[in-house]
Amino acid sequence: MDQIFLYNIRYMLSFNYNLCCILVLFICFNLLLYRLKPNSMFYKDRFRRFGLSNNETVFPFWLVSLIFGIFLYLFFILKYGEYV
């Protein structure tokens, strides 16, 4: 019984190589973006809000991060042909 339980835990915690690469690149991209703090996303070291007025932006940090993550995932999935 214990062996089955341990096998299930190991199986649940095993990551695909593509997923590990995606996570590392995603975290590195976000760290780099946060360290650079482009003016289009930050205002006086604070995140700009989403909007169209003076202190708001169309490209907030969370949106750029989300879009990058989705495209990165799609790239890795389509590159190796591991889609259903």
C-alpha cells in the first residue's frame, strides 16, 4: 500500500522537460522585465494600471507576462509536436 502511495506522489510531482524549460524561461523573462522597469509598464517604480488615461497603460506587466507565457507554451508544444 505504501509503495503505491509513494509511486503516485512521484508520478504527480514529475515534470515534463518542456514544462521545466517553459517555467525557467517564464520566470527569467519576468525577472528581467521587472528589473528593467520599462516606462510603459511602470510609473515611479510602481506598476501602471490598465487603461487609456495619463498614468495608465495598454501593456501592463501582468498582460505582457500572460501573453509571453501563452506564446512560450504554444511554441514549445508546437515545436516538439506534442499536441493532441
